[in-house]
Amino acid sequence: MSEWEDRIKTHNVWQQMESLGPAIDQTAAREAIDPQTIGGLGVCH
């Protein structure tokens, strides 16, 4: 693995994205949320 590939794959942003995914899923699962707000979250159903 090249140095740049290693730096990208081990960057902290991936850990942040892993924790963000479940938070978006929980928000999208709420009953009282309107379709426009779901669209703003980037969630596709």
C-alpha cells in the first residue's frame, strides 16, 4: 500500500462517517419527520 493510500484509508474522517451513518438512520426512522427534511439528510428510501 502506498503512503497516500494508507493516509486516506486511515484518516479520521472514516471513523466520523461510520458514527454519522447510524445517526442519520435513526433520524430517518422517526415517524414525525417530513419528506423534505428526510431529503435534506440525503437518505434514500
